[in-house]
Amino acid sequence: MDLPEHVLPASTQVAALSRQVQSAGGFATVLHKGNNWGSALLLVHRSGPNLKAYEKVPSFDGQAQWRLAAEGDSAVEKFVAAQQRFDTDLWVLELDIADVARFVPGLSAQA
């Protein structure tokens, strides 16, 4: 597999993000473990009663960005299930922290 040197495995990204969020007083838990080099990384962000799912997508400049993929419990549950059927190497991480954009590069401040 030819990946750029600056790309970290999804397992490393998930572990680092979890530690950062927890050290800031937030909550992070892995809902589904994928392959170390999982082809996608899904972030589920819970802010109080509002559940949002974000997926990492490539941009034209080669940098990964996050896009809002689903919002609301039912929509997020359906989105996650569909993505897991499509990609069994998917990592699903749930975060509960006030300012998730502070911890996730490429996620907009209005997340």
C-alpha cells in the first residue's frame, strides 16, 4: 500500500484524539474498531441531545476535511449502519465535548 509518509493509521488517529478529548474533560469512546489502516474514519459527535455524524472526505488540495453526514439519533444510526455495511474497516468514534472543532483538524467551528 503506497501512502504518503504524513498519513497516520486510523488506529493512531483514534487513540490520539481520544486521549486529547479525555484529557480536556470530555468523553471519547470507540464504538467500532476497524483495521489499523481503515479506509475511512467516522466521527460521531454528541453535544447534549444533538447527535451528529461526520465523515472524512478528501479535498482537491489533498487535505482531508470533515463533512456533516447525518444529524439526529435516527439519521446517524442509519448512516453509521450503512457505512459499516459498505466498509467493514471503518472506525467509529463517539466524542462528547463542547468544542469538538478544537480537537479535529478540518472540522469547522460551527460543528
